Amino acid sequence: MRIAQISDFHMTHLTWNPLRLLSKRILGNLNWLFFRKDTFSEAHLDPLPALFKKLGVDLVLLGGDFSTTSLTEEFEKAAQFVQTLELPWLAIPGNHDKYTYRSCRDQRFYRYFTNKRPTIAHEVEFFNLKEHGIEVHKIAPKWRLIALDTSVATNPYSSEGIVTEKLQEYLEEVLQLIPQDESILLFNHYPFFQNDMPRRSLKRGVALQEQIKRHPRIKLYLHGHTHRNTIADLQVSGLPIVLDGGSCCAGDKASFNVIDLANEGCSIAAYQWNGQWNQTRTETFPWTRK
């Protein structure tokens, strides 16, 4: 099973409509103009559909922050790119996809990105991201993916997410429903550990970390948000292998990961943009978390 992990697109549509700027959106526009305009490039996405086919990717995981300020035009651009993949995909929202209180309340993200569900639902498929903040997908023999939605609208100077107690209850229920002989990949926009800037962190991330520790079948934790490509084997600490895909549009720092799942372990290849997409390193890990 070969998976591509891409995240943090930040599709942008600048608007000076005063009605649209009566929100956090005005700060998002200014941040784009003064800090991100010259470093982010949507053109980095253009080679990816052909590259994924060449690499034999089976599934693309889209890790959130499709938009910059949750504008309809931004989601439409992101959806147009996803349509070009011509591969199975699963998507979760990021904090920029719930940038304003209205876009969060209206669940605007889910108008464009609703994951395909099984035609014959098992009990575990009752949960869905839009209603419950959690969703389960069978991605390979003996492998399930659990997707989480921990993004919420916040004040202008915060990009925090939150793991609510209710979401943890759902996660615990799902973990009990998944057959015990199956391994699990957990997929969330936020890392569970403390960010170096608290206003960008995941509230109750420590509680999620402790819950993950109690379930050694969770072999991989995939996230975005930080724009830093990271491959970290935390199995020695009783945690899964943690992968941050970075941002696929962040100029010369743009990156993504390709993950090969096997019964005995996994292999991760990191790709970075340098005028074109190049593989920069590969690491292989056995499953040691029992």
C-alpha cells in the first residue's frame, strides 16, 4: 500500500469586499500580502498528479488548510486540483478551512470535500467527520485509517485546534469497534504534542497523546499544520511513528511524504521542491510498538 501525504495548500483569493473583511479575514489577507505571497506557489501542485501515477500511489491523504481564509473561491481552486489527481483520496480540514466563525458554522469545507463512504456500512462507518469529527476508512487488508477533525474557528491571533472530551469518547468507541487484528493510521491536521507557539497548538493534545499510548495498534500518526517536514519514530516512547508532510506549496521549503505500508513495518520517502519535486531521503522502520 503506497500513500502520498500532502498538506497545507493555502489556496488564496484576495478580496477587498468590506463585507467579507469584517472578520479575521482581513488579517489573513495582510499576512498573505506581506509574508506568504512571495514564498508560496500553487504551481508546485501541477506536477503532482503525474508524479503520483509514476510512483504508483494508491491513496492520497489531503491534510487540511486547503484555503487561506475559507473563501468559496479558494475551496473551488483546491477542489479543481483534487479532481486532477484521478486517484482515491481522503481529506480533513485544517484551521484555515474554518477561518471565520461563519465558515465554521456553515461547515463550508464539507461542501467541497466529503470523503467517499462504503456502500454497505459496518457499525464503525456510522461516524463521519462533519457530524462527529471522526471517520474510519478501510485502506488496505489489516489497515484502518481514522481521520479526525480538530479544527475550530478562533480569535484573530490564534490558530489553535481542540480535542474535545466528546471526540475522545468517539475515538475510544471506534478503537473498540475496529477488529483487534487490524493496525491503525491516525490522521489529524494538528500534531498532538505542544507547538513552540502555544497559540498554534492543539488544546488537550496531551490527553490525545495519552489515549494514543494506550492503543499500540495505532502505528502511524500523520499531521500537517507546522509546515515542517518531519519523520519521527517515537515507538521507544510508547507512541507511533509521527509524520508531518510539511506544506506542498511553501516555496523552496515545499514538501510531502510517500509512505509504503507493510506487515512488518513501513518505509517513508520525503520529497522536496527544488525547481521540481525530488526525493531527499528515505527511512525504513519496523513495527516495534507492542
